Amino acid sequence: MERFGLPDHTAARFEMPAPALRGLVGSYHVFDSKKEWRDGVKPWLLPSWPAIRFILAPDAIALTIGSRRYDPMPVAALYGNASRAMQMTTHGGVTIGVDLTPLGWSRLFDARANDYRDRVVPLDTLLPAGWVACALDRLRASDRSTQVKAILDDLLLAIVRPPGRDDDQIV
């Protein structure tokens, strides 16, 4: 972990999605830290493409984007495109993420990405509640490490729409 400059008692895991999801999903990530070492830490997240996040931490996480504050964050959340840095308040535990590309957005959601810029919304406002509940159940039951990639691949492959007529233009 020294290569990433992470503090003690913190772990990060990055995985590439299944080949069928490449170009839609940039990567998967799992961040884990012990509460006693990370309680109340306020890291900054850089502007980014949209992302799905599953917060499996026992304590709530808060996020501030400009004048908007999300406290507590939804346990299953969609972060829209971020045009500015975001400050997060964490208390340790596991967070799992799916970094989406613009093409991934178009193949997963039936919503305009611009409507979600610099916003966070509960994931079940854009995806079926049953899918979100299943995702949370499976991720909570996992080892929260090496099993995560296969779970996310399986879940996303089940809902991704087939290629559309605008895919080339989006890319």
C-alpha cells in the first residue's frame, strides 16, 4: 500500500470489469479502513465521471459538493459527474465503487447525465429497488475483497442494455 501513499490500517483494491463491461465501467474499487484509525477523516475526492457506491461501513458517511451536503449518504448511491472536488467525512469501514464511463451511463440509466451533475441520489431512484437490494445483500455476504469483482460483473451484466444507435457518438 506504500505505492498508493495510503495511511496505516487502510486498504484499497482495484479490479477491471469483465471484458463485456469494458468501455462501460472504468474499474471497480474497494476501500477499507479501521474506525479507530480513520474516524472523522475528511478526504477530498477529485472531479470525476459518475460512479455507483455501496457503503458497507457501520457508520454513515457524509459528502459535501459545493453548497450541497449529503449527510448521511445513501447506502447505495449514484454520484453524478463531479465538476468540482468533493469532501467526504468517513468513519472507517468498507466502501465499494463502480466507476462509470459516459457510455456506461447511457447503457445503464434512462436519465440525462447532466441532470445529476454534482449530485448524489439513492441508486434505487435510477435502478430497480430489487436489483439494489440484491446487490447490497450479495456484497454484504461477500469477503468484501476478492469476491467483489465477480459479484459486480454478474449484477451489471444482468441489467446493461444492448448497444444503442448513439453509442459511437457517445464514445
